[in-house]
Amino acid sequence: MMKNAIANLAIRKITAAYFATLMLSVGMAVAWLGIGPPTGSNGFAYVGNIIYIFGIYAGIGCLLYGTPVSLLIEGIARWLNKRIHLGGEPGQHDTPDTGKSAGSFSYVALHGIFGLIPGFIFLIPLLVLCGTAAAVLYALGDRWARYRLATNQGIKRIWLLPLVFALFVSILIELFMF
């Protein structure tokens, strides 16, 4: 039982880091179109290059900063729930039969707040925005994976959604920008 819980935790955190990294990278590819698309390139290469370049930094940040912060948030929530009974651990009631998502909003909000910190430390406004977006995407990916694993459903959709989003954006850029 304990091995299964640790395996699910590891799968959730890796999935959340992957989800946040790719979704944020594709979002940055769209945002940087305002600067001006590169000449002599196509939409697929443009999106692929942005994902590669931004994904390296965002992926490392999500794994090295986001994962420990997420574990800390979950640990504190469990500790507080045992001590003062706050009404549920974040995501505890994320099952289809209850129809509730107790604690999920606070879980996502706390991730967003912790995502602000690196940008404020280094005084980089873009890092504040990207850090918050990455943290919120990380928390949403984690909640989604937690729900899917708790209900014995697969997590293939979580892994495929960023790829489909990247393909969709690439096609739109190819059709309308280049």
C-alpha cells in the first residue's frame, strides 16, 4: 500500500511538471508572436524551438522548485488537518461520488502564491508572471492526475493535452502567420 502511494505521488508530480512546462511553453510561443515571427521558419519549427528553449528552464524550475513546494504544501495541509481539522486535506474529496473538490482552490491558490516568489526575489516582472502561471498549471495538472489516479482512470489525457495544444497552435501559426 505504501509503495503504491509513493508511486502515485511520484507519477503525479512528474506529470504535473510535464503538464505545466509544456502548456506554459506553448503559451510563451503564442505570446512571443507579438514580437514578430522569425523569417524563414514555419509554425512547427517556431513552436518546437520555443518549447525546447523555454521548456528547459521551465522544466528545471518546475522539478527543482515546484515539486518540493508542492510537497511542502501537501505536507502542511495534512499536518493542519490532523491538528485543527480544517475540513479536509486539499483534494481529499476529489471523487465523483461526492461532487466536491474541497481544498482544491486553496491548493491551486497556494501554488500561485509560491510561484510569485522567484520573480520577486530576482525583481523580474516576466518571471513573476511566468512563475505564477507555471505554479497554477502545476497545481491543476497535479489535481487532475490525483483525481484520475484516485478513480483508477488513466492519465494519458494529461500527457497528450499539451502535445495536442502545441500541434493546434503550430497549425494556426503555419496557416496565418508564415
